[in-house]
Amino acid sequence: MDNTGKFSDKVAYYVKYRPTYPDAFLNYLFDEVGLSSDACVADVGAGTGILTKPLAERVKTIYAIEPNRNMRIACMEACGRNCSFIALDGTAEDTGIPDQAVDFITVAQAFHWFDRNRAHQEFTRIMKPEGLVILAWNNRIPESALALENDALCRKHCQDFTGFSGGREASAEQFMFFFRDETYETRSFPNDRVLTLEEFTGKSLSASYAPHPADAGYQAFVADLAVLFDRHAKNGHLTIPMRTWSYTGRI
């Protein structure tokens, strides 16, 4: 399976259990980065519209670029009532957007899937002069005990696991070359999650690397998630220490 199809059967989990982006991050985009009601934005790798939707409510035009049909339909269901919203069956390497059409490009929790050289060429083509690219991730606090134990659990049960967010949490070197002169602004915002066992399990099963119900290791994975939850939960809720990280610059 190529990257495009990895989430086809995980959309329901994704819609229900994936984290949103904090108001502080959204306010930063409009108060400091420069997004406005006149902006044209391309949200590339839009997925189910977790970032697309709050942007669609505040900008003039937003293109949601998503190659996975099931995720694109979910994005359309979430955002379709906004007149600013345009969904396109495209990729980071071939968006389908006209030349020099957008003021900003956002990439939320998706950059690690791209062919980065081809995406850079495509972003340069569709971006207006001096436009800005914003890369964003919701990341666990990697040194927390919960994150370390969760990492070990995933390495035990998930053969495709290479690290959360495709290992991006390990090093900024994976994306810094993408920006002009390797210059970009880094910001982070608290985004802790407080989850029930159902939510923690659903979030875990939404990952591309997570086993499917028909897989031999599925039940053991779910059982170990419950053990991990019980070890760290208080009063039936587990707090996952997280931050939203943002990297903004020109290309």
C-alpha cells in the first residue's frame, strides 16, 4: 500500500479521536503570521479537515488538498458549508492549484509523508511571491514517561512503527532544508489531551502503523494499551502531555 491509502480504513477513528489545534496556535496564525479574511490558503494533506475547518471559517479561500478519497469526503462533510472551501483530489507533489494562487500553505501532521523535493517545487509554483509555508504537528512530550512507554509498546506490536509522526519528533533536520536559507520561525503551544480508555485506544488505532482488527497482533496491542492506560490514569482519565509545534518560513 502506498502512503495515499494508509488511512482509508481509519477515517472514523481519525475523525473521532485525533487532536485538534489549540486556539493559541490559530490566533498566532492570524495575529502574527498574517493570515486574514482576505487570504487564500492551501491546506496540503488536509486529511479529515482538522485544521482546514477552523481556517475555512476565517479566510477568503481555502483549498483542501487530500489524495485519500475517504479522508477527503470526511473533510468535505466537516467543511463543505463554508463558501471559502474547495476540495481537490491532489497531492503535495501535484496539488491541482493554479500558478501563484495562494498566500499561505499549511501542512498539518502530514509533511513526513511527502516527497519533499517534488513538494518544494510544487509549493514554489502555487505560492505567490513572498508567501509563507506553515508546517505544524501535534506532538507528545517525548521525554515524558508515558511517551517513552507508548513508544516501546508500539515498537513491540506495530511492525511499521518508526516513531510518532513518522519519527519527525526526533529532529528538525528532516524539514529545515525546505525553507529558504534554512530560516524559519519556531513556535509551540500547550495542547495536553485528557482521554478516557476508549479515546486513548481509538487515538492509538487511528495511526497508520496500528494493527487492524483482522491482524494477529491486534488484540495484544489493544490489551497492552489498556495496561498502559491503567498504569498512568487517574480517576478514569489519562493526561497525555502534548504541544503543538509550528514552523513558518518562505521557500
